[in-house]
Amino acid sequence: MRYEAIVFDKDGVLVDTEPYYDQRRRAFFAEVGIDDSAFPSFYGSNNEVIWKTVVPNDPVRRRALYQQFRLKFANAPVPYARLCVPGMREVLHACRGLGLRMGLASAGPRWVVDDFLSQLQLTDFFDVALSGEECPANKPAPDVYLEAMRRLGVSPAKTLVVEDSPLGIRAAHKAGATVCAVTPPSAPHLDQSLADVQLGELRALLDWLSKCL
């Protein structure tokens, strides 16, 4: 078998969450009087980058603002069930059936990863589930993918990574894995040129796997 493991990004790959995250941030910024008109796109980014952009020079205020943001939405969990990418469970079942070791590697915080797995009852699908915040550097650094492969006991040459965002693709590429890019329904024009394979929709991964395993 050419590949022994497959590692999935979460947001944009398994669940089409980025527009939902953006909407919540914008609502919060408007509520607290922050002008976000000059902010860059945060698609595929991580909390450290996002909140340093919001409050660049005051770490105390930055932490307080982030806690205020979390508190605002504490009783409004992300509705993952209605944001699932078409074919998500089918693909995960198929990959498990092929005997691949399976990992999840997200740039999001640990508590977000755990909430996603718990809500959708996916914990048992993954041999390893990691947050980039648990690593020395988050995406686009390769650390989270390198650590996932280390824990799975596989080399980059035997690993597939499924990503969507330019930042995540860069991280997986730097880690030395074969990178398969999928296109989220809400973001059809992402730059995925650094990926080894551009699949379009997630379900297309199954046809591609059938030809290369």
C-alpha cells in the first residue's frame, strides 16, 4: 500500500465553518466598537494571528477581549451538524475501511477540536486528534502535521493530508506529506496551487484513493 495514514484538517474540509466563524467575529467586533474594515481575511488562520491583528500591542486587553468573545458565545455552540461538508461521514467510514491510520490536525484551539468531535460523535474515527495550539508553532508551520505523523508512527512519504486553505496546504507541504486539496462549498476560489492534488469536493477523495492505494 502506497499510503498508510491520512490526516484531515477540520474547518473547510470536514465542516464548512469559516463563514460562520467570520459572522460571529464581525458581530462581536461591532458590539464592542472595533472597526474590522481593514482586517485581512482570517480564512484558515488561527486564534493567535486573529487576535494579535485585532489588538496588536496590548496583550492584557487582547486576552480580556478574547475571553469576552468566548463568554458571549458560551451558550451558543457551533452548529456542526448542519455545517458538515457533503459526504463527510461516508469519506471517514471509507478511509477507516481501507485500513488507513487516521488523524485530525486543526489550527483551532483544543477545546474547539474536542467540541467538534463530541458533537458529531467522531472521537473513535481518529487515532490522533491535535490542535496546532499544542505545538511549538501553528499553521502555516508544519508542526501539527509532523506531530500527528509522529504519533501515528508513519513517515511523510506514507501520509496523505487533506486540506483546503492556502495556510494549511503550506503547512502540510512543509511537513513533506502528499497534500490533497478539497474545495469548501463556501470558498470556491481558494489558492490551492501548492497542493499535490486538487480534488474539488471531498467525496472525490474516494475515487482518487481507489486509484492510488
